[in-house]
Amino acid sequence: MIKDFSVLYAGHVLEGDGIGFEGIPANDRWYDNDRLSMAMDIARQAAIFLDDLGFDVLWMAEHHFQREGYECIPNLLIMSQYLAQHTQRIKFGCGFNILPMWHPIRLAEDFAMVDILTEGRVVFGIGRGYHTREVESFGAPMIDGDANRELFEEQFEIVMKAFNSDAFSHQGKHYTIPPDIPYRGYDLKEVTLVPRPRTRPVDVWQPIVSASDRALDFMAKWGIKGVILGTGQQYVDEWVHRYQAANQRAGRDLALGEGLCIGLWAMVDDSTAGARRQLQPLFEEHVKFAAPLGMLRYDDTQIAATGPGGVAR
């Protein structure tokens, strides 16, 4: 039974007649800083509204360099701390902290702080990223998908050690923590995350994008919960079953759909026709945004229905 209802605000600041297939091509659009920074105020208004309505979580997305007006929130932890001061009970979901752009200890520390300061109202989420512009600019691999996943998996292991251990060490391909150095008269062998999250164990969420065996087995190994967004129904059905099967292989007996968040498009209006009129340019912007990144998870018929070839630009 579905019992928790959430909303995603990815940080878009799109406006006016310039959106949709007939509007400005995404690569040609460059909003000024005043418009781009409006994402913070839109998030605040949404948080207060959703808190009053009784929604459970407001999810937001971490991204960088998005002058086109998509995904304009670069730090979810700072944003969540701010929003918690303006609301009473709603939680804030990190959808998602892009691990390859973080040092794992810095992410663990920052999350621990907001967990304590908000009294457990921030939901931890992690992802590998999908924008080459941002991930590669931060000095991490994205074009090389195998290298990206290898780094991501090692970073996540470090975060979990930091969250769950009184003291920890790590020796891997990308990180040696702590380094082999003397410190105040002794040889440094372990370090302690200060502070650690007060809400433990930490629930972890991750997007399901490809539903590969390696990705799902990694999630099942660590007990990571999954988020499926913007995906055709046929894939949702398949991925829900595959997520359950991966957890069964890891020794976890989950009910079908347990541990998953499913994202749906919705527009509220007095009529279906009115809802379609409002939603169409917004969905067309989603296609313009996602198609060049290979992020439209639909079959050929559904993709063809979004518009003629070449309009998603």
C-alpha cells in the first residue's frame, strides 16, 4: 500500500513564452543571475505549501552550471537546512548528492550536521551523475562510465564507514584514509567522523536509471532504496520486479514495491484539456532537457508521441 506522498522540485526556473518546442533552444537560453537564484525562493514557497498540505518529503536535485534554467540548486544540504527553518514537519530529500563531485568525508560530515540541526528531517540520497559538463568539470570521470561507477562505489563505502563506525580507516584505489603519518606523538591509523548522524542507521536512496544487474546488486548489498522517475510504465513494471529480485539474492525478502519511490507527472486543473494545455510546454521542456542526455526512458512509440524528430533541442 502506498502511504507516503512526496513532490520533486528539481530546481527549474523556466518561464514565459520561450519554453516548449516552439521556444528558445535549450543551448541558446541563458538566464541572468536574478532568475537563476529564484530557485531558492521557489523551493521555500513549495516547502511551506507542501508542509501545510501534509506531504511527507520535498525532494530536490543537486546540479551545477545550469544557466539554461534547469536544476539550479547546487547544494541540497544547505538548501534543506534553510527550508527546515521555514517549515514544521516536512522532510527534505537529497535527490541526489552526486558522489563523484564530493569528497566522501565532506559529504558525510555535512549530512551529519544537517541531520542533527534539523532533527532528522533530511533524507540522504546519492547518485553517480549524468551531466558530463558538471562531473568532469569537478575533476571526476563521467564519460568513462566504468571509472565513474568504480569511484562512486568506493566513495559510498567510505561514507558508510564514516556513518556507522566509532573510528574507521580505508585503503582503496582512490582514497587512503587516514594517510600513514604521525600525529601528536602517535601513528595515525583511524579517524572518527565528528559529528556522526544522530539518526542511524541512515536511510539511503538512489535513482534507478539503467536497472543493470551490477547497479541493483550494489543497491541490494547496502540496503539502498530506489527512486524511479520519468520512466515509461513498461520499464517501471520490469524494474520493480528486478529490484525485488536483487534484494532476494542479497537475502532481503521485500514485498513487491517495498523500498521504492515511483515518480509520476501530474497537473491539476478543472478539466483534462486544461491540464494538458498547461503541462504540454513543461513536458516539452523535459524532452528538450533529457533527450540529448539520453535520459528519456520510453519506448519508440512513446518517444515519437513527444514530437517530431529534431525538436528536442
